[in-house]
Amino acid sequence: MKKVKQNVRITDADTVSDALVRIYKEAAARDGAVAKDAALAAIMGEVETLSAKITTAIKADKVSRSLEDADAKRDEIIRSLGTLLSGYGAIPIAAKKAAAERLLATYDKYGKSIVNETYARESSLIESMLEDFAAESLADSVKLLDGVGDLIASLRTAQDEFNAANDTATAALTAKGESAYSIKKPLLAAINEKLVPYLTAMGAVNAEYADFAAKADVEIAKANASVSKK
């Protein structure tokens, strides 16, 4: 049997470990020698535990990136809203100019600089801004300026999406523990230094282990093949 290459992607290490756990459980379910092998069960227990940890860590990393994307979306809307209001404030149409100035007075209480605040601080300021823009005294001004109402509505949606992403990120990061990178090394060690030698030895004398080893070898080959595609 070949070993998993040390330079496989973290996601591929996760994938191959998941596959090995699945193959083991299928073999153990047949209630043969594999099912009764306490030493193999201990090895696979370690692989499964580390596989679960790296999966959680990877998900947390992805969630963090999703939170960044959600923040970037609301930031862009805030900038666009400021640019649009400033544009209306510069046009020589009295009614639109006056409406823009009323709305800019509210916008300028916060300004584009809020995008540089911490996530929590920015969220608080956005909620206040949205509440101010929803005031009855500004309703006519919002209606008069095409696109402003749409941007305000988009900001409300983007803020709601950010809140949802933030809740998910908080839960994921709480459960994350170690980084995916730090888990990869012991996971590959469990596979390469314990599982592969054990299956290689047992597969030479028992057909049941040989079947498990052959299937495991295929999954490891898939993971290794991904390295050359980088």
C-alpha cells in the first residue's frame, strides 16, 4: 500500500480520511475478522476522531471567509449609497438637491468610514443608520431620489445576511479548537504510520484485510493524484 503524500491539500486529507472510515465501517459490518480486530479498531478510532476534527476546522475556516464576504457586501452598499446621495446633492434640480441634502445629513452622521470599524461596531452603526433612514420625515426624500430606496433596502438585506453569517461563524469558531493545518500532521501520521503498515501486513495473510487494503489504496491514490494537479 502507498502512503498519503505529506503535501496533499488539507481538504484532500479530510476526504481520504472520511473515505477510510467509511470503508472500515463497511468491512466491520460484515462481522468478520476486521470487525473483531481490537488493534484495528483502535487505529481507526484515532483516524475517525482526527477526521472529524479536521472537518470541523475546515468548516470554520470556510465560515470565516463567508463572514468576510458578507461584510464586504454591506461595505460596498454603504459606499454606493454615499456616492449616490453626493451625486444627487450636486445636481441643479432644487427638489432633488434638497432631498439629497436631507438624506446626506443623516448619512454623514455615520459616513463611509464605518466600513473600517470592527464587525460588531459596524453592525451597530448600520442598524442606527437604517433606523434613521426609516423615519417618516425622510420618506418623501427617499422616494424622490431614484435608487436610494433600493440601496437602503439592499443594506437591510445585507445586514441581515451578515448577522446570520456571524452567528454561524461564532458557533463554528467555538467548536473549531485546533486549526485544520495543525490537525493534518497527526491525521496523516495515523494513516501512514499505523493504518497502512497494519493493513499491508494483515492483507498478506487474510483476504478480508486484503479487500479493505485494496479499497483503501484506491482512496489514497486519489488523494495523491490531486497533488500533481496543483
